[in-house]
Amino acid sequence: MPIHEKSLIRPENLQVHENLEVEGVDVSGHWSTFIESRVVSDYNEAIEDEISALPGGENIHRCWQCGSCTNACTVHAINADFNPRYWIYLIRMGMESELLRDKDIIWQCVSCNKCTYACPRDVFPEGVMKATAHWLELKGHTPKSHSTIFDEIFSEQVIETGKIEDGRTIRRFFKQTGQALRQPWLEEMVKRMLRNLPIGMLTRMGMANFIQPKTSGWSGARDAIKEYVAEQEAHHRAALGLDDLVKMAETELKTGAAK
């Protein structure tokens, strides 16, 4: 039988029998560990197209599995299970069930971009990781990450007002993620600001917490950005088949109600 590297086999697929005899031969114990047969029957041939339709995933088709991304990865150096090369392989093979087994760590990408600098094919692995994490959220496989929640709050504020107001962003982010507003690092930052920033700037920052400032003549740009965002979101939903799923669910509900 072939010899496999144990670290590449998932623990649940390894079988060790304390007492086992095969055709009169005693094969008991760990030295004769068996690998459970596996058949993958639930391929998702569309998964690569779905992820490539999301921002950052456009060049996933270029990957030739050299492993430069994983070798350069900051997170992989700490957690060997974080493996961009392997996940890109699963995506391109359509092995969705295997990809979902790592759904709780894929979002841990820290965007250091070492993988992107190392990639000889301009795959933009950091973007692929973010597109994959976004795909998991859109498909309902994982809840919204704190990163996604922050992006939404930040983008909404910029689109509505044309300005960035840090205090408002932090308060809304903490509220939506269930975090306490009083945190040691934030209190220390505020103390340093009070000691070092000019009174006029502190006054304007304080007023911005109560009166939401807007960029003059921003309404035209706001409407154009909103239209573009809506178009992109519609494109992503269509690429992932989310609208079709909603229609199917609505049809099933109507059919059930009619019965």
C-alpha cells in the first residue's frame, strides 16, 4: 500500500485498531494505521467562477500551485493549518465541502500582502483570501466578520457624508459587535489626544460627535456611488446565484401556503 505523510491526513480519517487480524496476519496497533476511504461526490463546479466574480478573486485562475504564497504567509508561520495554496487548490477543484472544513480560519488573513509580493503569477492571493471569506459570508456559511462589519460602517459613513469621522465609526462598530465603548487602549489614545492636540481641533472633533458634518455639494457624488455599489452588489448576487435561491424559497413558501 502507498505510504502517506500523516500530517496531510485529517485525524478523523485515520483508523487505528488495537486488535485487528487481516487474513491471519496480526495488524494491531498504531504502526498499521489505516486511512479511511473517501469519495467526494458533491463537487461545486461553479465555486471558482463565484469567487472570481468577487473583488480580489479575479486572478485565481492563474495559480499554478507553486506554494510561494503559503511559504511567505505570516499566519501560516504561526498556524500551519492556514494554507492559501491549499484553499486555492480546493476552490479550483470545486471541493466545496473540504473548503468549508476550514471556514473558521480562512478569515484570519492579516493582509500583510507577503503572499502577493511572493506570487510569480500575480494571482493576488491576499485578495483571493478576502474574496473567499466574503463568499463564505454571502453564502451563509459564516456570520459577518468584524472586518466586514467595520467596512460596512466605514463605507456607509463616507458614502452618506463624504467625510470620515473616527469617533462615530468606532462607536457604531463597538455597538454592532457587542463591545464595550470603554477600552484601555481607547482611553489611553483619548488622553494623549487631550494632552497634545490643539484646542480648536479637539473642539471640532467633539462637535462632530453630535452634528454629523457633510461635504459641501456631496449629493451628486453620493447618488453616483450608491448607484455603482448597487450595481456591484447585484452582480455579486447574480454570480453566486443568491437571487435564484431567494426566488426558490419564496416559491416554496407560496406553494406551502397554497396547500
